[in-house]
Amino acid sequence: MRLVMSKNSEKKRSIKDRKELYMQFLKGVKTYPFFLELEEKASSDGALSKKSKELIALSINDGLAIGNRVERGSVFQRES
């Protein structure tokens, strides 16, 4: 039981650290908000639905992972 609690606390600390680093990154990079705006416009519904675009991106990611022998899901994706 103690091992499980330790892993949970490590996971929470890791998430907290990543959030803090992300906030520092946002403060230091002036072009990132423009990238986020572009990403939002590109992923919104249009000629293709957002879901279709996500499925296409997922299949490309899986194809790259297989081609490069990288574990699936190791490419960073921002959660919406």
C-alpha cells in the first residue's frame, strides 16, 4: 500500500512540475499564443469535422511510431 501511495504522490508532483514549467514557458515565448491560435483554427470544424482531423492525426502518429519504432502515444498531444 505504501508503494502505491508513493507512486500516486510522485505522479501528482510530476503533473504539478509540468504545469509550472508550462506556465514558465508561456511567459517566456511570445510566438506561442499565435501557434495556439493557428492550431485552434486548423482543428475547428470546416471542410472536415474536428473528429475526422483528429482521426487522421492519430493514424499519422501511429504510422510514424511504427516506422520509427517509437512507443504509441509518445508524441506529445495537447488535451482539449
